[in-house]
Amino acid sequence: MPSRPVSNYKPLCRADDVNTLKDDIRRHVVSSLGNDYDPPRPYPYYKALAFAIRDRMVDRWIHTQRRYHETKSKRVYYLSLEFLPGRFLKNNIINLGLDKECRQAVSEFGFDLEDLSELEWDAGLGNGGLGRLASCFLDSMATASIPAHGYGIRYDYGIFYQVFQNGHQIEKCDNWLRNGNPWEFERPENLYEISFYGWSESYQDQQGNTRFRWVGTDNIMAMACDTLIPGYTNGHVINMRLWAAKSSREFNLEYFNVGNYIGAVEDRIHSETISKVLYPNDSAEQGKELRLKQQYFFVSATFQDIIRRHRKHVGSWSELPEHVVIQLNDTHPSIAIPECMRIFLDQEGLKWEEAWDICVNLFAYTNHTLLPEALETWPVDLLKRVLPRHLEIIYEINRRFLKLVAHRYPKRPDLQHQLAIIDESHERRVRMAHLAIVGSHAINGVSAMHSHLLQEQVFREFNDLYPGKLRNVTNGITPRRWLLQANPGLSQLISDTIGAQWVTNLSDLSKIQPYADDKSFRQKWREVKMENKRRFARYVLRKTGICIDENSLFDVQVKRIHEYKRQLLNIMHVIALYQRLQQNPEAMIVPRTVIFGGKAAPGYVTAKLIIKLINSVASVINNDTTIHGKLRVIFLSNYCVSQAEKVIPAADLSEQISTAGMEASGTGNMKFALNGALTIGTMDGANVEISEEVGPENIFIFGMKAEEIVKHQQEGYQPWDMYHRDRELQGVVDLISSDQLSPEEPGIFQPLVHALLDGGDRYMLMADYRAYADAQEAVSRLYLNQDEWTRRSIINSASMGKFSSDRSIGDYASTIWNVTPLPRRDYAQSCEAPEELS
């Protein structure tokens, strides 16, 4: 049956006025949720509002999909093992331009939109910066009208729900789907078979060519679950397709036929564990295997989906890179490269050279780490057991690549070992980053400094071998969520002053810079900040029972807990401040509230010990009445996107203090600066570019640079020298070493002290402590002059135009993907156009 011409499609075009919204909400309360709409109850009305908003997104999504088909546009497939979208309700309402209408509609039912939005659970689909970046990028691709799809896994359980017990992190189940997900469409008609285990066997095809097939496999099914992502007021809606594991059969009949009903059910449940939990603990062999299976599961399903769509609309394999580009967000999806080759070679019968040429032109790879230990590798034995055919293909890729290296550098046999995809030293392992570099047409770092270090240090030989292949695309954040939604007071002030074009063109914020010298504007800016701090103080009181001084300096470090991010350095400075107050309780100091937030990986013992130390210090300080509340320490449990939206607008000082040369980029630094916080940080990651944009006088930079750290270590760095040289630092370390902070657990912090003094201080806390403490003194002095602080706050916000994810996506589109945004055609105009006859 011929498909209907796209030009004949007329969207349903639901009206967006208040009365129609109210009617739709009532209808969903009754027909979708099976409730009486009177009396109004919060949770059914939250869900009904979500369904009403989803209805409107579906109209726009169908309109968008039709345009893709009509224009035969090249599509971007963004593969990420995690997304961190946060709550959808307010973001979707804002991007549809329905904020005013929705607020009025729910208020007429007796509700506040803010209260209803608090009923939504954060989607447990990601862990930290990697997943949040992916979500910002989807928002920007939709807003830029780029034909795009996001692909990942629909986890039943998120990373974990963090609680504290005696100061220790305890991981609880993050059952984020317990109340359902109103934003998701399950697609049981979109099922793909995914294979594991078995073996590879060769055979001769009809032309006498040796071919391979993968046989004896265990199979499960991947079911598509779609969440719609709307662009900002442009009628363009893209799709985040996440895969859920389903059993390939109802029961294992071998079990069932012998009467073992329980065994049959358990076999089915076991096959569905792949999409159950984000990042299973991989310290044991079973966890490693599950993570590998997760990666292949979503890659295989995604590639089958891409091929289905390509065959439907184009067909020729040689044309595939003209219509498709696949972005690998870190190495987690890089098994897609041998999967692509397996399909072309084994199923489609292409020759190696043709298949490889298509493959390389399809893929692009984003690297997110400079730490060698964080570059993903897989044991050869594990791959051989789980994905035997893929390992054969990886070996062949490696063989051909090393032949190229030997030809290009005949006098450098050492490069064979350095660059090999298969690391033959000790336990043989597959270097997934090397596979991604060899199998992609473009590789990019995520900040200027990160990309430079990739080119000059981490992947220097690859950069020489493939000139121009390693590039830079500095990360960005979406201004829709991180200013317009998270900070409505500041957004309104900015829009009232310079107009609202900044929402989709963040560089427009530069227009507020002249107002930094306007006294009345500075006063309004301060009033917005103070209201944000009051709101956050109320949240902290409700969450922790601790009352904080809204006039104190809000000093914030919220991010994943890791040694290189140096939360330990921050709490060491807090201890120093406390010891100063103990020595002189009446000292006139700037009151300070130091706020931490973040999770440690369940198996990361040192990071969890740092959390315990912070909580122990907080307990001591917050209960010491002799310091008159001049210092408070708060550790927010279960840090997540919705919590970030509360703390970031309230922050005065943003802590970005990672060891120089170890942070790829960071995006928290951008979010804080966009909201007017001043940054204290090292010359690391995107801090370098932020410093260039805001000017060195408007940021507190301290510590050694990356090259200085390398030199320091090469010359035989001795942390004990720092300990003996700095009496304040000595007092801090001695207090941590003693049992005063945690008398109920004697000696608990000794591993931290050992790492600082006897373990070489890998992350250079001792070396950077004095520079950090001096920079914090400069912070306090400036904060006493609120007018000047506010002036610099305005300059920080005004200088953030470069750090929009819209700019990042524009860079990807033009320099890596070679895709063109669809010409703007308003959804509303399509609603007004007469329907043509087919």
C-alpha cells in the first residue's frame, strides 16, 4: 500500500489555550488514570497534566518525522550508555511555550505548578556529567531542528538512591519507575533479537568465498521505549529511544516440560536483567560480564533499528554515510564498530575493504577522560566467551591496523605495542578507545585543554598517524534548563533588560555586561540572588533540619565524588577555617556555608571514605555553638538534576578544583557561572576557557598547571615537605589523623592520611593547599564588598555565551557530522495550512 505523501499530512493541532488544557487534564484523569476529577488530588492531576503535554508533543513529533522523510535528511544517531534528563514536566512545558497557560490551568484546579512538578521522580537513566551532557545535547539538537535520535538503555533501576548512615554512604534501590512513567511510549512492535555466547563457524558461499556465521547463541529481545524531546518553541520534537530487555520466549520449554515451572520463570527473569540496573558493580566477574552485555545489547538493537530505517528509505549500503552519522558518547558504545562490520561482512556479504570504508565514515567518537585507568578495556577471554565473532573481527581490525603502522613507521617497532588495539601485556585486553579511534572518521575532546592533551600526550602517536582526525568540540549546557527553568527570577530580569533572544542565542547575554556598572541593576541582581538563597535555605531546612544563614557565603561543590575532583582539599580548608574559629571564636570572618553533594561509586572505597570525613566534619562544626554559626557544612544526600536546579541558582562560589590535567571539561562550572556564581578553580578542563571569557580578574584561579605538576612529580615531589613547611596544613592533617572527628570509629581516616603523606599525594592536595587557602582568603575579602561581588557576578553570566550546548551542537553539525538543520517551518503554520487530497 503506497504511503501517503508527506505534504498531505495535517497535524491534529490541539489547542493550547487554558480551557482546552483544563478539559484535556480532566479527560486524562478519568480516561487514562481511572479517577474522578472531583475532588482534585495532586498525583492524578500531575500525571494528567503530563499526558496533556505529551499529547501536544506527539502532534509535533509526527510533524517532525514526516519532515525527515520528506526531505530525506541525513540523520544523527547519538549513542550513549547513559542520559540524565532530570524531571521532564517543567522542561517540556517551557520548551512548548506553555508555561503561562499551564500555571493558570492548574491554579484553577487549586494547584501550584511547582508543587505538582515535585511529584515527578528524576529519571534514573544516568550517573553524572556524561549523561547530563547527552541530555543537554538532545535538547539542543531538537532546538536547532537537526534530524536526530538518541539511543540508550531504559534502566528499571538507576545508579542508586544515596542515604547516609552514621556519615557513611549507603546505597538504596533507585526504583524510579515505581509510579510509572507518563512520558514514555513502549513499542512492543519494535522488537529486535540480540545474541550472546555461542561460537563462530566458517563456510563457503555460492561464489566460493569464505564466510562466517555466529551460531549456538543465547538470544534475548530488545523492546523500544520512546521519550519525546521537544525543541524550544519551534515545533521540532526528536526521540530518545531506550531499549528494554525482554525474554525471547515466555518460558524455557526444557525446564517447563519436566515440570520445573520455577526454573522456567527464573530463566526468563535472568534474560531480562540486562536493562535492570545502571552500571552494575564490575568488581566481580559477573558484574563485568553484565556491563559488556549491556553495551552490546543497546548497540545491536540500535544498529538493527538504523538499518531498518535505512532500508525503508534508501537501501544502498554505499550511500549509508551520506544519510547516517553515528556519534559514540565515550567508549561504552564502541562495540558498535565490530558489530557494524559483522553485519556488513556476515549478513550483507560485503568485502572487507568496502565494509570498512563505510564503517569508518559512519562513526565519530567523543573521548571524555585523560586518566589512563579510565580508558575502557575488556579482557580478551571475556569477549571470546560473550561475543566470539566480534573478537575475531577486532583481531582482524588490529592486524590490518598494525600493518599500516609498520608501513608508515618502519623504524618504530615500539609503536606496534603502544598503538595496538589488543594489549598483549599481562592479561590480554581490548583497548576500546584505540578501537574507537581506528574505526571512526573523527575523534574529539570536550575542552580546548583536554583536546590539546589528547593530541600531545594521551593519543599523540595516533594524532601523528591520522593528522586532523583528533579535534575539539568544547562542551556546553542548555540555557533552557539551566537558566530559563532553574532560575526564573534571573531569567526574567535578563529578558526585561535585553529581550529574550538569549534563550536560543546565549551569546546575546553579552548585552547585559554594560549593566554591571549600573547601580540599580546590580541591586536587582542581588535581590534575585538573595531570593534564590532563601528558597534554597528553606529546602535545606526541610531536607536536613539544619538552619543556614542566607546572608552567608554559599560555597558549593556538587559533583561525583572522586579523588581527582578533590573534595578532600575542600574539606581540609573547612577544617582550617574551623580551627581558626576555635582559636578565636570572636574573630570577624565572612560567614560561610559550605555545601557538598555527589555520589561515590559503590566499590570506590576512598571516595566513600571522603564522604564519611565530610559528614564527620559537618557533625562537629554544626553542633559547635562556640563558633556562633559562622561556619556551616551541608552534605546534600542523593544529589540529582532536580537538586542541582535548586542549589546552582543559590550558589555564590563554585568549586572547580580538580587536579590540573585530569578533568576533561566539566559542565557544572558552566552552570554555576551562567547563574552568576564566581568560580574558584584550577587551570583544568573548561575552567581554562571560562577564565579566558570572563577575564582573570573575575575568577579565582589557583594551583599548579598540568605541565607544572608533571615536572613536580618528575623531580621527586615530597608531600612531607609541605606538611612540615605549613603549620596550618599540619594542624589539618593531624586532626584528620586523630580520632576526634569520628571517635566511634578509631583510625577510620588513616587511609586518607596515608595517601596524602606516604602514598605520594597523587592528586597534589598538599602541593596546592596553600595556594587554595590564599585564593579562599581573596574570596572572603571580595565578598565583603557586595557591590563589587555583584558586578563580577554579572560579568560571569554575561560571558557564558560560548558555553551553550547549542554552540556545541553547531560545531558537531558543521565539523564532524556534516548535517544541516531543517529549514524552519513552524508547527503552527502547518496547523493553519489546508489539508491537500492525496
